[in-house]
Amino acid sequence: MFRLWILVAILSVASWWLLKLIGRPQAFGWVLLFWIVVFFGSAALLYGVSLWFVSQ
């Protein structure tokens, strides 16, 4: 779980810096929120799908 938070932080900083570099700056909080939703949303979706397959 700790590694996942480190990955979210690294991707957030890299994405924020890249957006700033190409001239489309965003607030860091929005970039961080995006990566949190992506990782934990996909984890929840995969967990739900695995539960569905087990129940079949």
C-alpha cells in the first residue's frame, strides 16, 4: 500500500511538471486527485470483477 502512495506521488509530480512545461498548468491538487481516482478506482473495479467471477 505504501508503494502505491509513492507511485501516486511520483506520477502526480511528473504529470504536474509536464503540464506546466507544455503550457497547460493545472493545480497540483487536481492532478493528485486524478491519479488517486485512477489507481484506487481501477483497484476497486478489479476487486469487484474478481468477486463477481468467484461468485459465478
